[in-house]
Amino acid sequence: MRGSGILGAAGRLFTGHPGEPGSHRQEAAGAQSDEHRQALPAEGNDTVPIDVGVTEQHTVPIDETSEDQQTVPIPDRRPDPGPENVGVLLSLVVGILPARSRWRPLGAAAARLVVLSPRGRPVPGGMAPVLAALWAVAAGWLAALILAVCVMADTPAEVAAWIWLAANHAPVTGESGTVSVLPLGLMLAALLPLRRAGRYVVTHCEPAGLRGAAVAALATYSIAAAVVAAAWGGGHFSVPTTAAWAALCALLGGAWAWLRQRPGHTTWPPLLSGVLRAAAAPLVLGGLLLVGALVVGWQAVAQVQGEVATTPAEHAAMVLLQAAYLPNLVIWAGAYAVGAGVAFGPETVSPYSDGTPLLPDLPLVHIAPLDSPNWTAMLPIVVAVGAALAAIATNRRQPLHQLGRRISRAFAMSAGTAACWFVLGLLAGGSLGDGPLDYIGPAAGTPIVAGLATLAGTLLWAILPTVASDARPVARGVKSRVAKSKETIAAGAQRRKD
């Protein structure tokens, strides 16, 4: 058995001889006592302090009044640490450790906890939301720290905290005002950990308590962001505003996870899928416009890049910054395609207005069409057609044949698209200080214009089938009348020949 093996190893270790531990201790004690009695002096004295087996030599006072003292050598009885005893010690340690077959499950459980795998063991006491939120904070901060080290920051920990707060879209306040136009590409450093944390919460919480778990996770994440802003923000981040934006990011990441991993569901609801398709139609068109404008205006981008950045490090930093701002630019191009346009302070660039606004020093922004071509006035029609195609795709999953219900779906998709564009404008727009660029991003009326374009396309989808079905009897009657008139004309011609 393992217990007897451990005791035997311990006995052999402390006696220095193989065999039973008890007998060796008795023999060693007897031999030690005989040698001590032989080593004592013949004349009697008051006291003889002896420490057995601890030191190699001890001083024994013979006469307290005499200056002369005698030393009694006492041999050290500790075992010699030879190879045999080292092996016994290793066997003792190995005997205490768990069996090899248990290391693999323990390592797998620890790895699942580190990566917050949904297949990991559930935590007790309903702590899954709190654990998931704290893990999302740690993972996001670690990603920000890696980015801070890559840019060779002087204080990586503080810069990582700033990057993580900016990834949660917290506005930064400086000497020139508040900067709230933050790169949406940087939000992936916060949204991806939040999505994984949301999957963990959805997996380890009961459906009945999922709402309470979501509230607990949102509160934990928001409080953690507020603590980071207060401790490492340096006074440049408003604590309440940071907490609110962190809660919004947590809500987006949790909704993303819930939609992808709902209990008993594998696909999104048809109406929600249609709303997302209709809202994405201007984004797809805006992305195509952005690529075309980049090809046409590449020289302007290169010129501004050369003026802003001079060293290779500055060029690399500017490229990374523009890559992070690409989602913002796609949303701006979508607002332009809808017809509302992009606002640069008091000026607006749209298919129906021209101007010379003050542009920021971001090179990609200088591809904005200050003098819009005439064909851009047809872009809202393309957006409406895209909404109609989204409605057709939705109707294939959930067919509706009544005219009233089809019109209701059209209005619902229009309202959903307007709400999506309101959130997109809130995320992609903001201020660049208190100067002339106090607001830059999609124009204020973008959600309304996007909703109206979607309503036009979806109403076209809703009404056309009814009009076509009502027109079929009329078409049949016209066709029969034309056939009868042809027969009458042919009969009259035949009579005249006869």
C-alpha cells in the first residue's frame, strides 16, 4: 500500500540504513548512550549540558571557577546524504503527489478555466457571470498590453489601460476638448472577450435565470471599467461615462453570444435577420464606394500621409490607426450612400450637396467626394432595392400572404433599420475636440433617411404581389377580348371574300 511505503521511506531516510525504521532508531539510541557515558569525565561536577546529535563539538564546563574547559567531542549521528537517501526522498515526494492518471484531468480543467471554455466545469454559487466579466476584463487588458508593448510605450501598463478603455469606446478628455471619435476596429479587443464570456454565461446558467445573470455580468464589467478609469485613467476619462460605455459594449458582446448560442435555437429569428440584412445593404454599398474612392484618390492619401508622418515608425503607426478606423469609414460611406451624408463640423458632404469642409489629418478621410458626381443621386434607390431583396429573403423563411401582414413587416423592418443606424451613428461619430470639428460622422438625419429608404423598398415588396394577383383577371379579360376581336375581324374578312 502507498501509506506503508511512505512510512518505510521516511524511516529509512531518517535512520540512514535499510530495514525497519523502529529497530534502527533503538540501536542508534543505544549506541549513542554508551558512547556518551564513556566520554563523560570521571570527577563529578554540577551540570553537564550536552546536545545530542546536533553539533560536532560541545563545551562541557568542569569547574565553574576555573578558566580551563574541556571539550567533549560528540559524533554527529545524522545520516550521510548519499545517493540512496536522495532516491528515498524522491520516492517520498512522488508518493505524496497525486497519481499520474490524475494530472491530465487537472491540467485540462485548469486550461479550460484559463481560456473560459464553455465546456469547463460550472462554478458554484452562481458565480459564472462575475467570473466571466472579470475574465473579459483581464483578456481585454492583456490584448491591450500586447499592443502597448508592440508600439514600444514607455509605461506599457498605463498605456494598456488607456487602450482598453478606448476599446470600450470611452471618450478621452484632453486640453483641446473631448475626443469621442474612436476607432471601431479597436473595439474587437473588448468585444471578442465579451462574446466568449457571454457564451460561458449562456452555457452555465439556466434559461430561467439568464436575465439575472446578464444583469450581474453587466454590472461587474461596468464597475471594473469604472475602477480602471479612476485608477489608471489619469483624469482623462469620466468615470460615469466610461461605465456607461462599458455596459453598452458588454451588452453588444453578450447579445452577440446569445444570438449565436441560444438554448434550442440554431438560427436567428426571420424578422431580425431581415432587419440586419436591410441595415447592411447601405454598408455593402458604402464599402464598394470606399474602395472606388480609394483607387481614384490614392495620390491625395499618399500626399497627406507624407505630410503627417515622416519617420518609418510614424508611418507604421499611421497605417495601424487607419486600419482601426476602417469600420468608421465604411459606416460614413454607408451614410453617404443612403443620401444623408457625412458631417464635418458645420459642413456636410452628401450626394445632394457640395462643400469644402475642414478635414482631419487622417489620410483616408481625404478621399471624401467634395464635388459629388451626378450619378450618386441614384444611390438611395439602390439602397431601397437592397431592402426589397432583404424582405424577399425574409419572406422565403417565413412566408406571409396577407397584404396587411406584409405591410406590417415592412414597417417593422423600417423601424429596425432606423434603430440599427442610430446605434451605428452613435458608435462611428463623435467629436475631435472643441474646435471646428466638434462633430464628425454620419449626419444627424441618417437613421430617418435609412428608415425611409428601407420602407420604400419593403413596401414595394409588400404591394407588388397583391397588385400582380389583382391584375391577373384583368389581364385574362383583356386577352380574351383581343382574341374575340381578332376572330370577328377574320370572320368579316372571310364574308367579304365570299
